[in-house]
Amino acid sequence: MIFRKLVEDIKAINRNDPASRNIEFLVYPGLHAIVMHRFIHVLYHLKIPFFPRLFSQISRFMTGIEIHPGATIGAGLFIDHGAGIVVGETAEIGENCVLFHNVTLGGTGKHKGKRHPTLGDNVAIGTGATILGPVKIGNNVRIGANTFIYMVDIPDDCTVVGTPAVIVRKDGEKVHLKPQPTIVPPDLLDE
């Protein structure tokens, strides 16, 4: 399973980066971070204490990309440039997603349990975008650079931009929609 995902991660580099040539993918810090995370994630689920966090911090030091050992990442993730990326513990990333540098998939500090975003498949997130809370980002979503998404869900097949986030394209049509607030059960909120 891990090796199939790693093959897809390498294919994602060649699919998404026109500057990638032959075996240059071997020097991509995004790939280094993903490779390390795939193995660290296994240790995390085996409930091995201390070492998953230690190894994730070593990976962060080496790559500038912080992925919590508990984050779930689908096959084919492409991290372009990578510096400053933060992926929280309960974040879930679908298959064939793209993250540019300075993207944050973080928490609000007001939730317990599921605290971080869930991304569907084929999501592309532009430079500097911040997505906070246990929100759901649908499949085939494009999130513009420096977009701020706070406690709102984004449906499938959308393009989202701005601070606060606005849906500007839905199912291929130009629109101007406010995203719907995320509903969080009261038992998942800190008092």
C-alpha cells in the first residue's frame, strides 16, 4: 500500500511540474516529506510513543514542511516548493491533490476530536492559502492563493478565492456565492 502511494506521488510530480526532468524528482523536498510521512504514519498508528513526532520534526527540519504523523494523505500528493506547509493531526487529504508553499491545513483551537480540514480528491491549493477547522473541501476544488477558509464547507467542482472565501466558479459556471458554514456537533467543541 505504501509503495503504491509512493509511485503515485512520483507520477504526481511529473504530471504537475513542467520543470521536472528524468530523475530530478529525487531532489524534491515535497517528495522527501511525503516519503517520510508515509512511514511515520504507520508508526503513529502502531501507537509507538515519541518516535513518530521525533521523525516528523526531523522531516520538518530537513524540508520546511510540517506534516503531523496522524494526518491521512491519499496517493498522488504533489507538494510544489513546499516551504512553510503545515498539515494538522486530523487533516485528511484525498488523492491527486496539489499544495503550494505556505499552505496551512490547521485547527481553530476551539475543537476537539476532528479539528482539521478534510480535502476531497483532485484539490489544488494555491500559495499562502489557509484552511482552518474541521471543514470539508469537495472533490475537484481549486483554492486561490492567499484564500482564507474558516469554518465553511466548499462543495465539489468549485473555484474559491478571497478573504473571506467566495465561490467564483461552480460546475464550470461563473458565480458569486458565500460558502455554507460548517456544522460542528456541540460535543466536539471545547467549552
